[in-house]
Amino acid sequence: MKKFLTVVFAFMAMLMIVSPALAVCTQADPSNCIPPTTMSTTADLFNLLSKATSWIFVVLLFMAFIFIIMGAFTYISSKGDPKAITLAKNYIIYALIGIVVGVLAKGLILAVCSIMGATCVLLF
């Protein structure tokens, strides 16, 4: 049952991430959906990296939120079982570690962009 719920949550997360992109692509001008095919400068590369890390960061935050909720639910329903309490604490700790790593990765990309003099685009 837990594997089934994990798969369902993962599918819902991916559906929630993809749906805004699909909504943008349904506009009257389809040129918004097609990314540029050539990268002529390093600024284009850093722009692409910052957009990709922004999307990955959003997915990471959503998954961390799901794991924190799962950890809280596991903690509440543990009934004093030490293994379940340890599992719940690990869910929450690993989610927080994931958030910290994501913030550091996003900050690293922005720092490299500013050092190289490129303009990075933030999606949020």
C-alpha cells in the first residue's frame, strides 16, 4: 500500500509540475513553447541552467513537502513504536537536507552567473 501511495503522490506531483507548462503552450502564439535551438553565448547557457535549476528546485520543494507530510503522518500513527518514530524523523530530516542542498545548488548557479557576468532568469 505504501508503494502504491508513493507512486500516486509522484504521479500527482509530476502532473502538477507539467500542467503549467502545458497551459503556456496552449496560447495562440505557439512560439512560446519552442525553446531557441541555438546557444551562441555563455549567457544563453547560464540562462538555460538557471531555468532548469528553477524547475528542479520547484519539484524538489514539492517532494520535500510531501515527505514532511509523510513523516508527520508516520510520527502521528507510530503508536510509540521506536522503529516508526525513527522512520518518521528520518523522513523529515532527509526532506530538510534536500531543501538545504537545493538552496545551495540554486545559489551556486546564481553565484556562477554573477561571476561570469551573465544574467540568470529566475522563474519564481
